Amino acid sequence: RIAYAHRKTYRAVLATSFTTAVAFFATWVSPVMPVGAFGCFAALAIVMTFALVISFFPAALMIWELRFRRAKCVGCCCPCIGRCALPSVGPEGGGGEAGGGEAGGGEAGG
């Protein structure tokens, strides 16, 4: 799904990021120094955001999906704090009621 979305949206994100960055870089030549500095900063921020959206965020999303979403509980982000030891908690991490999960565990509940 990520590869499909990446292929479909890459050109649109590139076009919008490029045109916006060029517009902000154009303000860099302004004789008013704060306006030029803001334009340069905004353009660099847009370029960095593009780089992160194309490279880092898909990788982070895959790591989150594979490592944390399928986990029964993830540290302080667990919605079932105090009940994580129950075998009935499913991969969604919801609940803790008897028979609440589909995977991994039996119908024993608290």
C-alpha cells in the first residue's frame, strides 16, 4: 500500500513543493532583510519537509506498523495500562475484557 501511494502521489508532492520553494526563494532577493531571511528559511523548510515526506515518513510508518501496531502493548502508549498481561488483548491493543482479542490467547479474562 505504501509503494502504491508513493507512486501515485510523488509527482504531485514534488510539483507543489518545488513551486512553493521557488516562490519563497524568490523573496530571498528582497531588499528588506527580514523578508529575504524568512523566504530563505521557508524555502529550506519546504525542501526538508519534501525530503522527509518522501523518505523518512514511509520508513517510519512501516516500522510502526511492523513493530508497534501489532504489539500487544507499547510502553506508556498502551491503551490497556494495568491490564496488559492479559492474554486476551488482541493485536489492536484495545480492551482487556474476556475474549477481547482474536490472536494469541484463549478466552481467559479478568
